[in-house]
Amino acid sequence: MDAKLIEKIIIVRDKYFYGPEVFQGIIMVETIKEGTPDFKADHTLDMVQTEPSKVYYSPDYSSAEKKAQLSRIPDYRPQLFWQPELKQNSFEFFTSDLTGIFKIKVEGFQKNGKGISIEKTFKVTE
């Protein structure tokens, strides 16, 4: 298909019902009105199953008991926090034993599809 004819591509990850058929998801290609290609057959392809969401480790020092348990274990993480699917407006993390300047970078999309990028730095001392 000529890419100039494509207006948008929509990925539906949920079950999709088409008449009596049930699909585990679809990729829908919407074309511009003029010059719509003529398809004479169904075009299907096998997709590789995606991996389940990962759970990333982040130590919890929120209580005195937990802090005492973890105080004897050095923490040299250069990356302090990673959660690729952040769905809340705030988050909390604890710094590692490394000192220096760290950067927080949050990127994503708003509900209207507009991209957003926020970047801040902070300093950790002994």
C-alpha cells in the first residue's frame, strides 16, 4: 500500500468482534478518501505474543523497621526509579548510596495525544 494513502493506523489490543469472527486484536489502517486501495482478499499475519509487564525492584525505606533491615546492604543503583507505565499523578522513591547530581525525566502523552516531557535535577549528598 502506498504510504501517501494512509491517514491513520489504529491498534486495538482487546478482543475485536467482526460478524461471527472474534480476533485477539487488530491493526486498522484508515486511508484517505481519494485513492483508497482495492483489497481483494483478507490480509492476516501471525504476531509474536508480547511479554507480560515486568515488576521493577525499588527498596522500601518508608518505616523504621524496613530501613533497619536494609541499612546494612549497600545500594549503588545509578538508576533510582524506573516505571514505564506510570498511571498516577505522583510517585515516591528513595535515593541510593551514591552521591551526585541526578536527573528526573518524565515523558508521556496526554489524553488528547499531545506529548509531554518534564525534566528536573536534584543533588544527593552524604
